[in-house]
Amino acid sequence: MTDERTILITGATDGLGRALAGRLASRGATVLLHGRDQGRLDTVADEIRDTHGVRRPLTLRADLAELDQVRRLAGEVREATGRLDVLVGNAGIGSGLPEGRERSTSRDGYELRFAVNYLAGFLLTLELLPLLRRSAPARIVNVASLGQHPIDFDDLMIERGYSGGRAYGQSKLAQIMSGFELAGRLPAEEVTVNSLHPATYMPTKMVLEEIGHSADSLETGVAATDRLVSDESLATTTGRFFDRTREARADAQAYDPAARARLWRRSLELTGAKDLTD
């Protein structure tokens, strides 16, 4: 069956994002590729065109460590297409290499992993929400992790007791919590919002540089993510977290309505985003 949807994938130049883009394009979907390096974007776009005999995907360059670039990215998406059926939030940085294990900040002065892995996606989602809603039924799929750490709202930027693992885990839990909160604000028939741990230690550049070995195959992660993107049986499934293809429990904080609401408010303040769900 031909897939005629338009799908934006962030972090599409390597690993899961790159493989998912090729898989969706092979079925006929119009994929929009985001990355932060134009050369790598061009390589992936050419690869998809030549391998699958499809139109060359549109490439969109933005560094998610700067919120103004995230806003620009959203504007370019809106200019490029009149519809957006799926947003896959895949871009992110891990707990260590290649970015490093020490605390660093984004161009806006926020803890880097929280900024790139969470705040950028939060802002991009709200910026593109009107387009997604006009394209209903639409889906938002956030690539999160089983590696989660409770959020300390009194030290959101982890200025005390920093570790790359804690920062990564906090950013991934924030993704899941925000997804739960957004799902509760939108009709499932209009836009669904789900998060997943796609696989454990896939052989991606990020994993191999930090861990040195893989566990699950890349195909495991691609298949699990594609399921949330494409499976018709999940058309109105929303506000869930999955471990690969199995529904799972996130950290307990994700089920605390007060904590989710507090994160939502702080995220609006930090990004300057407009709350389009009110």
C-alpha cells in the first residue's frame, strides 16, 4: 500500500532517523529530513532518491541547541508543505561522547541535554501543532528512552550533582511527561502523541562512541518506531509510552498531573512558546 503522508523526522542523518526515513520513503511517503550538517543531509537525501527511485527529500538544517533555529525550522516546514501528517522527534544527544560528559549549556544558556533533547522538541511541536491539527488525523512520535531520571524542579538545569546520565535521563523523562500532557489536551481523533524506547544500544554513532558495542539491532528500533508512525490499529492510541512494541510504565513522576503541569508551564517560560492547546 502506498503511503501518501508527509512526515518530518528530526535527527535524520544517522542511525534510527536515517533508516526510518528510508523505510518510509520506500513506501511512498514524503519525508522531510532534519539535521544540523548540510553535507550529511545531502548524502541521506541523495541516498533515498537513488535507492528507492523517489523524489529527493527536502532537507532542513537547524542546530537544536539554539531555540531561534528551532523557530526558523518550523517556519521552513510551514512554507514547504501545506500538511504534516507525522512529526517524529528523534534528534538528540546521549549521556556522554561525542558531546562529552561534562556539563555544558546551549546557546540560550540552558543545560545542553535538556535543551536539545527536550526543549527543542517541545518548541518545534507547538510551532507545528496548527499544521498537524489541520492535517488530522496526525501523529506525534517522540523517541525517548528507558533511561529516565526524576526532574528536580528546583534545579532544572542540574547545576548541582551533574552527570551526563542524569541529564540525559531527565531530558528523556521530560519528553515523555510533556507527551502525556499534550495528549491529554488534544482529541485523539485529531492528533495522537506517543513516546517510545525504540531499542537498547542500537549500533548508532552515538552508542558506539560512548558504549563501544551494541545490543539490539537498528532494525528493532526502526520497526518499533515505524509501528507508532504507521500502524492503523494505533490510530487513536495516545498518551502512552512503549518499550519497543510493548506498552510500558515510565518513571512514576510521569503519572503525576501536578508535575506534568509544572513542567508544561516551565517549558513555555523557557522557550517563549505560545500555548496553542488552551
